[in-house]
Amino acid sequence: MNRCLTFWVSIFIISFTSPMWTWAYADEVNYCHDKESWKEWDELIKKHPHDMDIQMLHAVRIGFCKKIEDGSITFEMASEAFNHLHKTVLQRAQEQKEQWLKGKQL
């Protein structure tokens, strides 16, 4: 599969894997304890071992869960930071897609 297509498949997966860490504070769902969520992430990183965006988000998730467990960061702080990072990755991917499409049209 070409590199650009692989990238977009990965971004699609990142965008729609459920659940990632898009918590609603009212629900207070802590995905650090969700075995199914960890299984989805494990499958995702095995399927895309060279996608650094997925690897980075996974590593950050692991780190935040550890920090929540240690009590050094609150659930809300981790959620807000992860969601910000996730949004940044998606925005960058969208910008790259737009540039790729512009180049393809020329």
C-alpha cells in the first residue's frame, strides 16, 4: 500500500477507534481499566507498527494511565491533555491531506 494511503487509513482508524480517550467528564469512564479498549489499541499498534502518530498516542495513553494510577495527575487533566494532542494529530493529518490533494491536482 502506498505511504500516503497507509497514512490516511491510520488517521481514519485513530479518528474512529472507540473508545480512545475522548471522555466526557460527566460519564467519568476511565478507559485505563477498560480491557477491550486496551485490546483495540494493541491491535492497532500491531497493525501499524511504523505509524508514529499511533505509536505516540498509545505511549501517551500508557503514560497518562500510569500517572493517574500514581495520583500525580487527575483524570480530568489527563483527558484534557490527551484530547488536545489527539486533536492536534488530526489537524496535522488534515493539513497534510489537503497538501497531498493539491499536489495531485497539479
